[in-house]
Amino acid sequence: MGEAKFDNPTEALLARHNAPRKGSDWAERTRHAARERTLGMGAAGRRDEYWRYTNPTSLNAFETPDVEILQLEEVPVFDGVEKLLITFVDGVYSPELSDDLSGEGLEISTLEDALSADIHWASDVFGVLETNGQSPVNRPFAALNTALAGQGVVIRATGKVSKPVALRYCRENTTSDALIHHVIRVESGADLSILENGAGASRLNTVMEVDVADGGSFHHLRAQGRDHTRLAMTHIFARLGAESHFKSFTLTVNGRLTRNDVVIDIVGGNTKASVAGACLGDGDFLHDDTIFITHDAVNCESRQVFKKVLKNGATGVFQGKILVKTGAQKTDGYQISQALLLDDDSNFLAKPELEIYADDVACSHGSTCGAVDENSLFYLMSRGIPRAEAQNMMIVAFLDEAIQEIENEALAEDIRARLLGWAERHKG
Amino acid sequence: MSTQESIAKDGVDAETVDAVKTVGEKYKYGFATDIEMEYAPKGVNEDIVRLISSKNDEPEWMLEWRLSAFRRWEKMTEPKWAMVNYPEIDFQDIYYYARPKSMIEKPKSLDDVDPKLLETYKKLGIPLAEQALLAGVEGAEEGRKVAVDAVFDSVSVGTTFQKELAEAGVIFCSMSEAIKDHPELVKKYIGTVVPPTDNYYATLNSAVFSDGSFVYIPEGVKCPMELSTYFRINAENTGQFERTLIIAEKGAKVSYLEGCTAPMRDENQLHAAVVELIIQEDADIKYSTVQNWYPGDENGVGGIYNFVTKRADCRGDRAKVMWTQVETGSAVTWKYPSCILRGDDSQGEFYSIAITNNMQQADTGTKMIHLGKRTKSRIVSKGISAGKAQNTYRGLVSIHPKATGSRNYTQCDSLLIGDQCGAHTVPYMECRNNSSRIEHEATTSKVDEEQLFYCRQRGMTEEEAVALIVNGFAKEVLQSLPMEFAMEAQKLVAISLEGSVG
């Protein structure tokens, strides 16, 4: 933290960022409350139960990390998809690199514009879902984001949206500390897809608040940036109404530290939610999925499917929870977390929790960890497939259960190609 | 047990009230023995620690050990991470030492023990005579012997079969006797598995433990009979702090059972025990517990707070330990029998059934620390929750980088009976090499309506049917218990769930 002028590390954390452009009264009130909330809970530390496996020191550090920008020659992910493109460079919205903020079935604006409006629907969502998600576990980086983020988009889907909204996070500066905050509302019967890709900053902190009304559908697909030493701390806070649909999938390939928090509150009956992820890490890499799904309505289904492939000392963390509240009968909760360790130096640390207060439920979780199965490898090799290639086939097959959670087949194929690409580059 | 029926259960018709009332009475061991007691003054301070030490005629080093634990304890705070809620315990409002007056002069043999005490144990089904079998067990093999150490409040009343065991080289006695008669063994091993600094309750225990059992099985000896300790809390406002130490030398083998009960009282009583197991090369300890402390009544009044630290250290290669526990009693249970698998190829197993009914709360599980190569562990935990009870499995499996080729299998299943209770699973899995494998499975479900219907059709009452289904659910664990306990445990499962069916 280094800076002696602050009384405590949390103040230093807040002081790291410039104040955003001033918004209207309601927005400033929300920001002020978030600031107080951040100071109240303090910075994340190793002694916090949900930071026991991931050291938050580099996320808390006052100095912005210097991260080399990865130059890629391959076709960027989601390139072939027709989309509404919105670009952020080092965490700042770039109108030049973005499409017009309009689309069929969509109301869309920047966060700055929405927060300066005196009356805006976003006031019911901005900072509200994040606050709900602070209990029972504190998420200080999310509160900090609400307090200080000036960049992001505010999207309201009112009907069937013809093409996905793609949020692209580019980098030009080797040192940048970005706070991005998106507010999304999917109205009753509407259907919205969001694509996200890129590293965005040398240290990125994002919050996406998603309010899905009764009968709404939300699809989220994300490919996090591969810049080797970048740090990322992301949050999704979702509130799901009755008969709604929520799907989120994240692909993470390299990066020094990634912490993805997903907090879902199912408040209406007959809802389906799925959160999935595939991650591949080689070397100095830590990837942490912390998922918290609360069932507070009857007859809902939730799925958590996370797969990690780790080598050369990479660490995978999974902390997942299904909380079934009293009265949330007929809940079907499923959770699986698995890791494939390609060598003896890699680690998998998992805490898959169930907390259940209703009796007519079927909840299960499974978690496994181990090496590539030698018998299967032998089988493939005996069919003339070289060992390294056989191993890659097994890696891709292992991750496929998570990929299958993606509804759009074309996008799933795009993700599969990226996995194979990684396996080829990191062969042997 | 449809929602409708459960709502009906909450109604206030007379029949329901009567049915619920009988539940509290079902605790068979709730009687108190009227016996003259000698107490240490209430509360805990250095003088009380000195007093307990002097009552046991302990050497100076033991007192110093206790005092240093006490000084540390004063600086510690109670752990809050478990999913249990109870009013703050006033640690100064407890008697830390209570012994029957007839025990002031230690009886020379069981024949000299106060008949009232013997009667108490007889009533509990644990006759302290050197007879072949525990009472009430039918159909057990002829000639099976069980040696018993009976602990009554703060002191050991007597230990059976000591002579026969001594002939085999086995030392089985109370902890206080061991400190006097085998100080070199106690000094060498006490606190080496659960250090006095381990946790709040273990540290308190280290300071004020009054008695407990001590077992030493020399190299190559297979203990000729089952050993058991029966813990009884009788005195009011008294905490029981016992300490058990079992050492199995190279190639030794022993099966140890532990049972516990307490009278029905409106006050909560504290039980904070420490159990240490030391297992050398090729040795094998099987440790079984049937915990049936008074659970409190249906409104959560009274009952034992059971805060126990149990740990086994597999020091030698191929050492083996098996923990089996049936937890049906206590108002609050906080207990994690653990295994440190230090020796190569050592093995740890943990089988648990935890049943909570009414207002009971249990937060229990295990830790498997894999340090040696090719170490194996297996965890089977069955949690059953009824009434308004909360039942949590909390466990850690940690495979260290050097513990290559290790293996863990964990299964934890929860069964919910009624819609007012909770079942929770909090496993931690840490795998730090790739030649090891961890597998974890957990499920939560309710008693299957179809199974229930099937049993009801065959003329069973609903309660009988639930007991049968639950016994089936818990079979894997019940089977790993020694026979005497398996029978008792099966009956306990049925009793604990009585009144839980709408």
C-alpha cells in the first residue's frame, strides 16, 4: 500500500482511482453509500473465508501493475458473429471503435449518461443488486467498483434483441487500473445476449448487475484476456424473476490472477440458471471461481459446471455454494467442479458448499481432481496417436461438459477452437 | 411428509401436543443419580487448575503444562465459524471438578465401589462386572469380552479386566492413574497430536481435564478384547473435560469404543474432550463412538454442548486408523475427528452418522491431512436432519505436494425430514500434486415417498417406516461399528427420530 498518508488500506484502495464524472442525486447517493460500505467492510484479506485460497495482495496494492500487451495474430474471439460492438480502451468507452448505441429491442447508453439522468430505471438496479450480494459474504472490490466506476454501459432489453451486444476490452497502456460497471435489465419476455472479451487493463475490476424480469432470458459468454501477467477481478450480480432464464459461460486462458465472482438470487419460481466455466492455466496462474446461488422460489433449477486444466504450478480455485432457503421446494441444484492436473506442481483447491433449508429438494455436488488417465492415454496411443496429441484430445474432451452449457452452437464451436489452440501451444 | 402434512403438524390440536411431549421422554438415560458429590468451587482460574492437579496427585511437570495451557486459553476467543448458534457460555459459572464423595479414597477394586455408582452403570446397560458381554446384546458371539473404563463426572470409577489386559502387556487405565503409574509414557505423548495451543476448547481441556482413559498397546500386540470407556455426566452445572490418549506401537492393534449419556436438565452443560491417537508402523486403531448426550427437549431447553477435539496421528508407514461415530445426542455438537497421514501408505477412514432432531445443531466432519506417499483416506458421512434441527458436514481433505500417489474418496449425503430443518455441506479440498486423486460427492434429498408408501403398505407405522429407511440410508456407517454398538446405534437411530414424522 505504501502511501503513508492514508489511515487505513481501504482508503488507499479508494484513492487509487480518480473520482468519476459527477452524476445526478440518486447516482451520487448510491456511490456515497457504496463508499461507506467499502470502508465499513475493509479491504479483502487472507483471513477472509472466501480469500483463503487466493491472495488479494496484488489486487489491493496501491501501485498499478505493469503488464506487457499481448499481440495476437489470430482472429479475435467472436469475430465471425454479427454483433453490436462496444469497445473500451484501458477501461474507457471509445465511441470511435464502437457501433452506434442503438438496436432493435434495445435501449442502450453509457453509464455516465445514465447516471446523470435525473430519472432513470437504472436507479433500481445500479448498486442495488451489488448491495444484495454483499450478504452473507463481503465483496469489497464490488462495493469499491460501485463507488468509483465511471465507465460502462446501461442496457435495457425490451424484446427479442436481434444480435448480441459485444463488449470488447482493449489495451493501449501497459499500466492501467480500470473500473467498469454495467447495468442490465431484461424485461419480461425479452431475450438478450452479451459477449465479452479482452483483458481490458493491466488490472481490471468489473461489475455487471443483471436484473432479469419474469419470463426474460439472458445469455452471457465471456473470453477473458490472455495477457500473461494481467490481473482481473470480475463480478456478476443477477436477480432472476419467475420463469426466467440465465446462462453465463466464461473461458479463461492464462493471466496471472483471475477472480470471478458470480452471485445469483433466484426470486421467482420455475427459473433456470446455469453458470459454467472452462479455464486453462500454464505457469504463474491463479484462477478462482467463486459462485453463490440462492434459491428463494419453488421449482427452480441451477447448474454450476466448472472445469480447469492446470500445468507448471498453476492453481485453480473453486468456491461454489447452493443456498436453498426455507420454502424453496422442488429445487434442483447441481454443481460440479473438476480439475485436470497435468503435472505434479499444479494445485486445485475447492470448497463446494450446500446450505439447505427445504426438504423437498434434490441437490448434489461433485468435485474431482487428478491427472490424465493413463489407461485412456494408452488406448489412444495404441491407436497410433502420439502422446501429446492424445493428451490434447483428453483435455478438450474433459472441458467439453462445461462448453455444452453454451446454448449457441456456433459460439460453442468458437470456444472449442480456442481450447484446442491453447492445448497446441502448450503441448507436452 | 408433504408440505400440507407438515403444516398440520404445526397446528395446536391436543393430540399433536401429546405426541410432541412424549418425544422428550424418549431419552432413556435422562435419570440423575442422587449421590453425594465433592465439588471444586465454581469457575476457572489458576487455583482451580492447581486444585484439579493436586486432586489427581500429579507431578510438577503436569501442573506446569496445565498452567501454561490455562494462561494461553485466557487470551483466546471462542471460534465462531461453525454453523451453530447458542447463547454465550459463562465459563465462570461451571463446576470444573466434581467427584462422588465415595471416590475420594480411590476404591481398591470394583467390589469396593459405591453400589449406587455400579447401579447407575447397570441402568445404563454397562454393568461394571467382569462379565463376558455388555448387557442387552443378544446373539453376540460367545466369549467376546469388553473391558470398560467408567468415567463419572470428573473421575474414573473403575476399569475392568485390567489384570487380564496387563498379562497381554496392554495398559488400560484412567488418565489420572496413567499420570501416576506411567509418567514417562504420558509425558512423551500427551499433547503431541492435539497440542495445548490447538483451539479454544482443546486449550481449556488441557488446563482443566480431570480424567479420561489411557491405552498403551505394545509392539506386536493385538489387544485381546475390545476396550471401551463410558462417560457419564451426572452432577448439575458441571462440565466434563476428559482426555483420552491411545498409543499403538509397531504392529499393535486395538478396537476402542466410547459411549456417553447425561441426565435431562434444563441447563446446558459443557463437555469439552480431547482424544489423541498415536499409531506407529503397521499399527491399527479402530475408534468408535456412540454419542448420546442429553439433546435437550423439543423446545431446545437444556442439553449438552459437545465441543470435542479428536485427532489421530499415523506416524508410521502403513499405519491405519478408523473413526466411526454415531452422533444422536447433544444440543450442540462441534466435532471433527481427524487423521494426520504422515507415514507412507498410511490409511485413514471416517464414518459418521449425525442425527439431529427438534432444536439440535450439529457441525461435524473430519480432516484428512495427507503428508505421506500413497496415503489413502475415505470419508462417508450421513447427516439426518428432522424437526427444526441444523446439521452440517464440514470436512477438509488436504493432499500435500509430497504426498504423491494419494487417494481420497468422500461421500456425504444428507437426508431432510420435514421442511423446518436444514442440512449443509462445507467440504474443503486441497490437492497439491497430480498423481493423487480426490473424489467428492454429496447429495441432499428427502425420504422417498415411494419407499415410505411401500413400507406402509406392508403394515408398518410411518415412524417404523422412516426408521427403516433411515437405517438403510446409514447402513454403510452402521456396518463399520463393532457389533455391540451397531445394535445400540440402530435402536438409537429409531429413537432419535421418534416424533419427527408428521
